[in-house]
Amino acid sequence: MSDIELSERKKQILKAIVEAHIAEGEPVGSKYIVENRQLTCSSATIRNEMSELEEMGYLEKPHTSAGRVPSELGYRFYVDSLVQHYAMTANEIAEINNILKSKMTELDQILENATRLASNITNYTGFAVKPKFVSHSISKFEAISIDDYNLLLVMILSGGAVKTKKIRVSEKLTDGLIDKINLTLNRYLSGLGSEDITLPILMEIENELGADARAFGPIIKVIYDAMNESETGDLRISGLNRLLQYPEFSDSQKFGELLTAIESKQEILDMVSQSSANDDVNVIIGSESSVNVMNNSSVIYKPIKKNGRTVGAIGVIGPLRMDYAKVLATVEELSDNISNIIDSDIKSLTEGDKNAGKQD
């Protein structure tokens, strides 16, 4: 249903009802709107408008109340057309910056912290999704000397994640050899998948390294393994118990079914992966979800991307009457911060580990 089909007055009334129901959790009547909203119309007019909104499918009338509550269609219209931008507080932004910008070398650590932050800030359940990867290419290599015969190999995957492996070699690791290893790896193997590393390429590398080629055997094995490490999709949850404070989840059977779906992970992983191709915040309301037991829930999440590829997603699960404005702003802020971290920490990681290796 388009915006044209709702008058400005109907939009104001619908917005007032949605936001009042989000705040109080109770059906909203015309008296509340008259007393709490600056609408220049009578209670009778508001009642008529509410009746029409109900007929149009935007509102529902619980049997035990004279007031109305938003329907799924009402929430959808609110999210798409009426919700106002939520300005995060300085404390909320500082909390995100302080936690996320501590040095972290793995995407797993970043998502773990982000999930907890999403729950703490919104007072709903935070979640993070790490998609399944089957084969990787490595966009950059950085070999760092630890001691005479051990090096740390930092591999920046094409999706933005970082893997680090400690490798022992038989050749003594001089500064010249480390430089040669870095130059050779990045020249011949950067951007290739494991299936692209052919025998002719390996022979070229051997010729390039000359007498130092013996040091390359253990390194190429580690690179092959890193490229082919199969990662199953993972779902991380924080603050699940927060849902229990909302009446919508007071039914123990329904909440148990929701718990089962979350613990089994696959349905939610599939739901997120189906709509993670774009860069936008996704809002899935009630029965729009492919997970049947989430009919009384809303899910908001945003993919985390690096170089156009999805490397994860951060989101929130809550009741239909969640504070959409705050959740949208929180998910957006978290996702943007994580993307920035992936960009900046790759450089700081290699520089920091290089310095650490020299100190050792």
C-alpha cells in the first residue's frame, strides 16, 4: 500500500499509535492521542480515523480492549515511511568505539563484541552471523620474523578477514630472506585461489628463491591449508534472556520454539543469507520471516562487507513493537564501525606484529 493512500492525519495517528505501543506495550485509544499528541482534531475524528486504519489493515483491535495496536502492515509502513532518525547518545557511540576499536586480529572477536554491544544498547537480543566460506583467495601476505627459524605469516583474505599462522622453517631467517619471501608471495600468489596455484607457478617461485627455496615448502603448505579451511556459517547470540521481559515472549511453549530455532542456527543463517546481497539495513517483521516461530518477532540486521563481499552481519531480534528507530541506528553504527575496523586493522595488524617480532 503506497503513501498516497494514507492522508497526513492518518499517518500522524498511525505514528502516534505505533510509538505509544512500543513505549507502553498496551493498546492505544483516541484519548491517549488527544492528550499526548498535538493533533488539531477531536477525539471523535481520531476514533473514525482509527477505525478506517483498522479497516485498511494498519491497526488491530484486541478483543479485550477498546484501543488498537499496530498490525504487521502498520509496523511495515511505520518502518518504511514514518520512523524518524534516532540520534545515538555520546555514551552509546563512545561504548561502541571503545569496545570495537581495541586491537583485534580476527573477525570472530569483532563479531563477539558487536553482538554483546547490540544487546546492551538496545535491550533486545543481539546476534551476529558469520557466513560459510569454502575457498579463499589471499589478497596480501606479510611474513614477520619471530626468531631465527620461526616466522609469523599474516594472510589477509579477499573477504577482509585475517588469518595468522606460525611457521618453522629449516633456513635461517635473515632480513633479506624475509623480504624475499614477502616479495615472492605477493608477486606470484596474491589474489589466487588454491586451484590456481599450479606447478608452473611453483617452479617460478622456486627459481625466484634460488638457494632459499627450501624455506618455502612449509610456507606453501600453510597457505594451501588457509585457502581451503572450510568454515561453516556461525550464529552468535547475546542477551537472549532480555526477551523474557516482554509480554510477547511470556508463552513458555512459543519461547521454547524460538529458542530451538536460534540454537539450531540454520534457519536464521538461511534467512540472513537470502537477503545479504545488498548493503542496506534489513528489517523483517513477523510473518515476513522464513522462520515460522518468529511470527511475533522482528529482526533487523545489516551485512558487513569488504571489497563488495559479505564477511558477516550484525543484528537484533526483538518483539514486533521494538524501538525501530534506536535499533536501526545501532545496527547501522555497528556495521559501519566494523567495516572501518576491517580496513584499518589490517594495516595496523601487520605493522604491530612486525614490530613485536623484531622485539622478540
